[in-house]
Amino acid sequence: MRSIARRGADGFRRRWRWCVRGVVLWLLLGTLLPAAPRAPLGEPQTVETDHPLVCLHTRLIEEVDEWKIQRSLQLAREMGADTIVEFFPWAYVENDEDQYNWSNVDRIVAHARNQGIHIIARMGLVPAWARPDTDDEFSTLNTLPEESYPDFAEFVADFAGRYAGVIDHLIIWNEPNLAFEWGYRQVDPEGYVRLLQAVYDAAHAANPNVVILAAPLAPTLEPPGSAAGLNDLLYLEAIYEAGGAAYFDGLAMHTYGFTEPAAAPASETALNFRRAEMLRQVMERYGDAETPVFITETGWNDNPRWTKAVTPSQRIAYTLDAFEIAELEWDWMEKLCLWVFRYPAPTFNYPDNFTLVTTDFQLKPIYYAVQTYARGFTTDESLWLPPPGDQ
Amino acid sequence: MAASPWRSVILTLIVAAAVWLWALVGALYAIRWSAVPRPLPPVRVLFPYGEMRVGVDASYPPFAVATADDMFGLEIDLARALAADIGVPVRFVNLGFDGLYDALRTDQVDVLISALIVDPSRGDAVAYSQPYFNAGQVLVSSEGSPVHEMADLPDHRLAVEFGSQGQTEAERWLRRLLPFTVLPYELPEYALDAARLGEAEAALVENVAARLYLRQHPAWQPTITEVTVVPFAIATRANRPDRAAVIDAALESLMLDGSLEALIRRYL
């Protein structure tokens, strides 16, 4: 019996020794691996800018690597932008009902604060549990049935309360005048006002200083009844007609220049940068002139072939003109945010030509041009050479 | 009762032979199975709406452009050629770029032919055909130029369009090679002019821009080298593999008989 017990103890010791050797080998091999990139918060920074109007729309929520969030925000600060607009999808935070995962939002907020950058949060994207049962009814990530308005309002209130004092500007939905953004349903300004109504008091109860921004409308000339959407001017009028003014503190706008210069005149039938003035006229007509405006998306695209694009040189010139116009002429405007700073992954099509920085963090000439403007740098150097044979 | 030393050897050999035989039979079966063409469902099953609904963002000349009552372009002709090959009528659905993949996912269209670049991250939901066009950057240089590939650039001049992907690519190569001079011009045509007139040893521009330029300057016969690959492909839903297979087969047929190349040359 004793010899059996001794053999058992020997076997255990032998196995134990192999375990120890295995652990040592694993630790040694571990030293050969490169360290995972880290993004520790540094000394708190402040943004230096001569033009606080300059703002960027970022796309950080889909970043996997934290250092890319940090790098993006460092570049935004160095460019002279003290504010970003960022999308915080409901579906990402509350993927299961009443189960919140704030970790991605938290790390963006932490790095933005560390860089001295304010955030305007855009809210939207419906989790599966809040959408209609897809077996019975067609739905997309943008389909928010009216019975889910209280759930969305609860999420917005939770967000407003959690980040009170840090994120005080919340945009409720995005471009609801497009069928695509309204779950491929007929667009419904009255329905959107009911959504604002559901959100407004709940958000203010959670954060008395919150500024609820009505959704920016897509610049479009779609007539009433169109399956694709509704003219933004008509949609905004319908919001006011439905009493929506009581449920927002500021209005977000989207205004793109497309192929026209920033100075091209506004008109009801033109989609250009100054279309913001047409929207502003609607606000004034409904006695809402005191409500501030945040242009949360603007810009030009320099794709070589897209019919709504301009050349890279025109893009820079028009963008700088847009900042000048907004600063000198639009005293009702708080921020002018360029779409889009950088994509976490390329779209492999013309939207990539809206960016200021490539996915792999190469700074485009427009980044330097906006930085030169925002920071008040001066340069005499021409950006490009004259055409060959012209010297 | 010591076990024979041969017993374990024989057992091991038997097990190894069984595994080997099993793998061989499996491989032969797989090869035979893949070699036998499976009959595809009839067209009315592949396209249950009785037509091939093609999603396209018709704002992308020369690939697809919409007029008041029609569409034209390379991809419009490609879709028509594919539909003719398959034997099904075609209907175009003009969509914004943002809505293309959603329209495919929600079965509003059967295929997307819209200058879509293969996006590996969509592999779960989208099946891509083989590429029908490379829209990447090309290095264009006169025959007598010392620069015919990027590695030849040190000490030479490279013309690019200011702010373009070509300039970004040139800066990337500047970090890999000995120095060369990047000459930015306002337009890709000026960069190509520089290469043609000898103000630069080469130009780095998009394939489409180069092709369009060469149509305007037929007397110039430069060397063209592909530097980056940006493959345009047709997208179908991944859960409709038969539809993807039929599209791919039709595209293959257009490639083999030269129709695709002729179609590209019509526009580029």
C-alpha cells in the first residue's frame, strides 16, 4: 500500500514539474510577442483655435482599437476643432433590453475630455428587441415603431443623465425625411414630432441642462408622396405645423455644397451650402428665430467621377469659404461640422472622398488647409503647380 | 504476459492506414462532387419577380448615369448583357450609395452593379462576383522614360493630382524608397500632361482617368503599370448562392468571348 501511495505521489510531482515548465515556457514565449497598443490618458489638453465654429463629425464608435480613437481626437485637437459630432447607436449600448453596455461610449468620452473636445451626440439605430417582429413586418435598423418610443426615450434619458455636464447636446434621430432613415416607411413628420415629445421631458428630467436638437434633415427636393422621402423645407414646415417647436432646444442641419461653390445663392430648388438659409427662413416664419442652429454635417466630396463631386482643389477652397460665410453672415449658427473626419474602415466608394484623414491616418491636404485656417497659421506656398507648359 | 513489441506497431499501422484511406476517399469524393456541375434552378426560381432587379447608384459616370427618363453607362450595358446571357428581363432601381446594400439585404433588388469594391467585411451577407474592372492607380510613363514601375522612382519626378489617392500612394512610397520628387497638379489631366511632355518621368493616376486621357491623346503610347488594385464586382445576397453562381457564369462568358473588354472600351 505504501509503495502504491509513493508511486502516486511521484506521478503527481512529475506532472506538477511539467506544469511549472509549461508555465515558464508560456511566459518566455509571451515576452517575444509585441505588446498590445495602449492608449493611456495623458495630461489634459486644450484646443487652440481662432475659429471656434470649426467642428468635425467623427466615426469613432465602431473603432475596435482604443489608440485609434485617441489618435483621431488628438488630430482633431491639433486641427483646431473643439467640438465633434459622434453617433452613439442605441442598438450598440442596449443590445438586450435593460442590459446596458456603456464601455465604448465611456472610452470615447474619456479621450475627448482628455483632448479638451466637446461632444454633440447623435442618437438612433434601433436594437432588434425594439423593432417589429421581422417575420410579420419588414424592418431595418432604422425602424422605430411608435410603441417603442418610450423605450427609446428611456435610453436617451439614461444617456443624458449618465453624461450630464459632459455631453449636453443630443441629436434625436437622423434625416427622418428620408425613407431609408425612417425604416423604408413613408416619412412622417407628425410621427417624428411624437418621437421628440416622448424624448424631450425624459431627457430634461435626467439632465436639466440638456440641449435637445431636432434631427437634421437630408437636403432633398423629393415631392410629397415620394417613396424616397420629402423635401427638407416641407418637412420642417410640417414639424412646426405639428407643434414640434415645443420639443427641441436647437435645430441640427445638414447642408452640402455638392458641385456648387459655398457662395452659390440659396433657392427653394437648389441643393447647395446656402440651403441652410432656406431652412432658417422656415424657422423665422414660425417665430422660432431664437432657436440656435448646429450644422452637424457639411462639406464637399472630391471623388474623381461622382457627379456630385468637385476637384480636391475646389473642395478646399469651397470649404474655407463656407467657414467664412458662416462666421460673417450666420450669427444664428453655433457650429459648422465637416462630414467626415475619418472612417474606421474604407467604404470602397465615393464616401471615402469626404474624409479629411484616411483610414490609415494619412492626413489629406484638406486637413492641413482647415488646420491652417482654424489655427490662424499663414502660408504663401501654393498647393499645386501650374499646368504643364503654362510657366 | 509481456505484450509482443510488434503488436503496438501493427496496431499503429492499421490505424494510420485507416485514417489515410478515409482521407483519400473523402478527398476523391469532394473532387468528384465539385467536378460534377449541379443543375441550377430555372430562371423563374432564381429571379422570382420575373426580372433581374439591378440596384445601381446612377451618379457615377462613365459607369452609370441617370437622365430624366433613362440610364446609361458601362454598368448599365453590363447588366443588360448579363441579363441577356441569363435569359431574363432587366429592371434598374436607382438608389443612393448609402442604401445599396440595405436594398440588397431587404430583397428590393436581386443584384448590385454599382462600382462596388469588394469589401471583405460584408462576406457574411454579400457574395461578390469575380472583378469586372480594376479602378486602382496606374503608373503612366512615356516609352523612353526611365520609370516604368514604382521602384524606378528614386531621383526622378512623379506627377500626381493634388489631394488624390495617387498623391497619398506616392507619399506612402516615399517612405519606402530613396527620395523622389512628387509634383502635385490641380487635375489628373495636368499630371498626365506632365508625363507626356517630359516635365515628369511618370504620372500616378486612377486607371479611369488614365484611360479617358488616352482616348483624347491616341498618338501617345505610354507604358501603363498597375500599382494598386481596386476591384469592381457584382454583389448578390450570400444566402442566394445559385443566383451568385449564375451571375458569375454569365460574367465569365462575357469575359471569355471578349464582350466585357469591348464594353469597357466603349466607355474607357
